[in-house]
Amino acid sequence: MAGTRQILQRRQAAENIGKVTHTMETVSAVRYRQYYRRWVQGLDFYDALAELAYLMVAAEQTIEHPLMLTNRSDCQAVIVTGSNRGLCGAYNSNVMKLLEVHRKMASRFGRRLKIYAHGNKILSSLAARNIDIERALSDFEEMPTVAQVRDIAEDFIAQYRRGEISRLSIVYTRFFSPANQKAQTLTILPVSELIDDLTTRATVIWPWELAFEDFLLSPSAPELFDSLAVMIVRTAITGCFLDAALSEHLQRVIAMRSATDNAGEMIRELTRQYNRARQGQITEELLDIIGGVEAMR
């Protein structure tokens, strides 16, 4: 059995680890609650945006907008977002696995892939695998500002309009509920696929509740759709980064809580070992005293 000094050193190390993991759990729990309130507040807006987009695309006159139509470019753009810090379980590895699927499919079908990466852990993983990226999105920590989202959206919309990319997707961890988060891919461009996703995850829209003809639009639907499409793209990009940050902090809370519990269990076990070792030392000391007394008689 290890000596009492070694046991105390190990227990002190476990206590220090427990303090660190508990602090990280507390910080991520606060950030998680902040992002979760923001996520809940945005649900109604997503539903309203989905209904408006549905009414637009369900009109009798088909809207032929450049962002709705596909092009023949052999290049696809992918934004992959992860965390800047670790200790959040399999959060980053799951995103990297999904990105690897995109790379394999692009190679299989002879497509070029532009990768735009966000998060230090993702950037280091890509560098370790010698995967080239188009650009690192390092201008923000977790959530981009409104101006940054506008710049990102305008850049990709311009590339799509010029026919430089045929598709824009975001690989991220989607937040469904506190009990369900999963690495997924959301197609942003063409907008038709994004609208399908919006109407699928929004509150059920009954076709006979609302009809496009029930509204008098000025300006016309095609003119309105130009602004609506840009709004949908910006909203989707913001939502993806929000989901990713929300999922990251939740998974870190879970991982750090488990680590703190394990540290506590280790401390209790080391305390029992210390008590047994100390009791053994006391017993030996008593036996030595008794032996010395007997020898003096």
C-alpha cells in the first residue's frame, strides 16, 4: 500500500482537478442558460419565417429567383464549426466525422470542396490531417455579430450568383432539446432546400389554413422574395452558430459534471486508503511501545 504522504498528494491532486472541473461546469452552465433563452426566444421567429417562406414558394406563380435555382458549378462550400476549447466530450470529433463524409463524397463524385472552418479545435484537427481550408472564420469567439453574419452571407450569396459554388452547407451540432443534440449538415444554398428544412422543423403549417391568394402584396412576390431569401440565409447562419454554441456548452456541462463526480469518488476512496494506512501506522507504533515496555521488565 502507498504511504500516507503519497496518498495525501494524490488526494490533493484529485481535489485540485475537482475544483477546476466544477468551475468549468459552472461557467458553461451560465453560458448555456444564456444561449438557451436566446434559442427559445427565436422559435416563434423561425415559425413565422417558415410560414412566410412557405406561402411564397406555394404561390400559383412559381418564383424563379437566382438563389432558388441550381447551377452547374463543380465546387461546393462547407462551413464547419466547432469549439475553441476542449473538454466537451465528443463534440468536435462528431463534427469532424461528418466533414470527412463530405470530403469522401466530393472525391467520389469529382467535386471540389471549399472548407471554411471555425473553432480552434477544428482548425487544429484539419491541420493535423493536412486538410487545406479556404478561410478560417476566426473573427469571432462563438457567435458572430449581426454585421459579421451579413458579411458572411453576402460573400456566399455573391459566389452563388456568380456560379462559383453550386451549394453552401454548414456542418454543425444541431440543438433539438436539452436531451438531444446531433452533428448535422444544413444546406443553406440553394434556398429551396433551406426552406424545406425551415418548414419541416417549424410548427405544422396546414395548407388550407393560409393561402398565398389571401394576401395583397405590394411590391410583388418576386420582389419581396429577394429580401426574404437574404433574410432566410442570414437567419440560418446565425441559427447554426447559436445551436453549435448551445450544444457545446451543454456537452461541456455534462462532461465536467461527470469529471467532478469522478474526482469526488476518487477523493473518498483515497481518504479511506489514508485512514487505513494511518491506522496501520498507529497500530505499529503502539506495538513498538508495548514491545519496548515488555523489554524493560
